[in-house]
Amino acid sequence: MTETERLWTIVALVSVALVFALTAVALMRKRARDRRAELQERFGAEYQHTVEDLGSPSRADKELAQRADRVAHFHFHELSAADRARFAADWNQLQARFVDEPVEAVTSANELINQVMRARGYPVEHFEQRVADLSVEYPNVIQHYRAAHELSRSIHNGTVDTEPLRQALIHYRALFAELLQEHAHALDYRKAVGAR
């Protein structure tokens, strides 16, 4: 083999390697775009909230994928009819107490949501972890939970204003209502994610 033939062989091999590398990069980018589109569809407004919170779409993609993976390992249960009725009755009682005892009613609403979460199989660690876990199944109402938490902080700050507490109770109710629903579609999603 002559020197020229060797040079052309090296150029051909480098060219083939470059084509393979570019193809691999293109496939990785396509997978990332597809995964991002899937996460955007799955998480809705929560996707954009996470991008804003973390500062970049790639960080949001990683965070939301980790949330979905974490939640996929939970052992969820549907609530029994008796549990639904009991929780609904508890909600009605705390809502009726709001006029006379707004602080206690809002505090009870938060505690009731934690009870429902436990009954459904969610761990109820600190607030931010609860938000992250719930955002996988309830991305369309998780902003209500955040808003309720923020509005009810006035209880801990010692400045109790009834209007923010009323708004907090309304926000808690949005999540509470969703938690009481049956969610067979969420179970299907977890199976699909776990099957990958």
C-alpha cells in the first residue's frame, strides 16, 4: 500500500467515524427532544415552573424525570368509599369552622391533605418533597398547593388576615378534591414509566 493509499484509507476511516459520531449525537438530541416533549406534556404548567425555578430546560428535564422515577416506586392505593366519605365529612366540618376559627380550619385543611396523601400511599416528608411527589400525579393543581402553603404562612408569621386564609382554604380544596378522585390513568402512567 502506498503512502497516498494509506492517507486515503485514514481519511475514509476518519470520515466513517465522524459520520457515526454525528449520527449518534443526532440520535441523542432527538431522544432528548422527545423526552422533553413528553415531560412538557406530562407536567404541563409545572414544567415551565420547574424551568424557571432551576434556570434551564435541561435541569428541569432531569429534575422532573427524577420525580417521575421516584414516584414510580411508590405503592399507591385507591381510597375506599368509606375513606372518601370520612375525608369528605372531615373537610365539610373544617370548612364550616372557618367562619369562627379560620386559623384552625386552614391548619386542619393542611393536616387533612397529609392524611389523604398517607392513605393514598404518599410519603409525607417536608413540604417541598410533597410538592415534588404530588406534581407527578397532579401537575394541574400543584400550583394550588404551593399557593395555599404560601398564603397560610401568615399563621406562622403571627399576622392573621382572614382573606389570605380564605384563599388558602380554596387552594387546599382544589388539591383535596383531586386527591379524593380515582386515578386509574395515573396508575397506567406509572406502569409505562416503570416498564422502560
